[in-house]
Amino acid sequence: SMRRTLYRRAPKWQAPSRSPRKARRLGKLALIGAGGVGGNIAHLTSRADMAEEIVLIDIAPGMAAATALDLNHTSGITGAAGRCIGGETLDLVSGAEVIVVTAGRARSPGMTRADLIDVNARVIRQAGEAIRSEAPNAVVIVVTNPLDEMTTEMLRVTGFPRERVLGMAGTLDSSRFRNALAMMAGVSPADVDAITLGSHGEEMAPIPSRATIKGRPLNVFLSEEQVKACVKDAITGGGQVVALKKSGSATIAPAHATIELIDHMRGARTGPVPVSVMLNGEYGIDDVVLGVPAHLGQGGMIKIEELRLTEAETAALHTAADAIRTRLAT
Ligand code: LMR
């Protein structure tokens, strides 16, 4: 069948590698939300001079303007030519090429990400309306939780094609999975390929069958129990940070994961990267935003990669799709 052929041809999962090509600099990068994650994204992108202009937007009075000023004060050291500006109103997204949305509440210990659905949907609606009217050609990267549901909401409000509304989470979850496997096996993360699919929530689906250590299957290096512990670490990683902080969630790994997507869009990285996108039949799933590997380019998502999965892994993806559908319906 068609699906069989697809699966047979699908490449093994490989971690994205640095491209030898010269990366393109972005025009305007707008960050809606200049808290922990947004601030770190601004810091990393300005230091690497990834955009001509970085705009920070936050409702906290003076916050975004102060961070922008602080960042501009680094240019005498970094030599970065990109300018940062900050303000409190959403019209500042005007003409942005890429918009990253981190605004909204973070969960507290004991909460699931899904508990944030109502409060953060309001934030996404406001942001989405401004994006639709002020930056109709932008690619939007959603970071606000619950990730898959908020990405769905952003798609709905902007009316953008699925190529231009991406959720950042798979890259983060895959990095956590890869880190856990590397620590457990006592090898460098560079020796580990691993990917996590599905929701960025309770139904996350790390994919051990596609993971390798030094190019070999996991069972060459790790017991079944050890692999299970790594899968659990990937799923609970965000919650572990929340539990330690007591107030607020992770800010560093989510920022790096977002920049990984931006790097793919500007040609600094090539190969498939895990990202949350609307599925139109891929993996046998229709009309749900879910984490899958995809190729990205200047205009956002180019192509979804269909990996061959085990029956259990496919079932886990479908379970995630059903859970997201249910949460959006209620
Ligand atoms: C994360 O995974 O770090 C984020 O989704 C924040 C959270 O609530 O865990």
C-alpha cells in the first residue's frame, strides 16, 4: 500500500546537523512575552545577531523596553548589528517575519499544562488577532502552554495556513530525552539520536525504537528499565523544573529549542526537526496539532517526515490526538 511504501522509504531519525551553508539573517523577529523564555530568546538571538531587528512585547510596564535597552548595551561587546526595541502594545509585531509567542501563565507545582487552557487561550486570541492584522505574512512559533491546544487556537484565530503556525515543544522534549539517554549510558549527547512525538503534555510519546546510541539500538547500551526511566524523564522533565522552582517553569531549554526552529528556518540547520503542526492525514491522523518531525524553511513548515513506528508508538500518537481533541471540545 501507499503507506507501506512511505514507511519503507522513510529515513531513520537523525538529529539535525549543522549545515555548511551560510545562514540567512531574519528581518524582524517579534517576541510576544518578554518573561523568562522570551527574554532568553532575545538574549540568544541578539548575541548571535540572528535578526536585523528584535522586538520585545510585554504587558508588564517598562519590562520589554528595559530588556531591549539592556540588550542594545551589549552590542559594543558582541558587535551585533541587530537592534532591539521593546514596548507594551501588540501593534509592535507589525511587519514581523517571525513571531514567537511565549505570553501567558506558567503552571505551578501540581498543575498539568492542560490546566492553563482557559486562561492562556485568551492571551493567544489577543495575540493572534494582532498578528492577523499587523503581520499577515509572518511565521508564528507558539510556546505558550498547553502547547498543542494553543497552537490550534493560533491557527484558528489567524486563519494562517498550517505551514506558518508551528508549536515549539518536540525539540525541547527530544532534547530532554536525548540528555536522559546520554546521562544513563554515560556517553556524549552528540552520540545519541532520539526523538519525541505526540503532545507536549501527559500523552507525550518518546520513540525509543527510533533512538540510537553511537548508531546502535538502545538495547546495546541500556536495559529496558533504563530506557523506561529515560522515557519518563522526557515526559516529566518540564514538571521536574516546575517542582523545583515552585513558581514559574523552565526558561533556558525552551528558549534554545525555539532558536533551533528559527535556525532551521534561516538555513543554519538542515534535516527534520520535531515540531507541532496541524496533521492532515499524516501518521493516519487528521485535523489535530501534534508533534512530528518536519523540514522547515523560510516560509515555515516545508514537509512532514513520516517515520516508521512500532504499533505501540503509533497507538501512543493516536491516544495523544484523541486527548487533544477532547480537551479542545470541552
Ligand atoms: C516545559 O516543558 O518546560 C514547559 O512546557 C513548561 C512546563 O509547564 O513544563
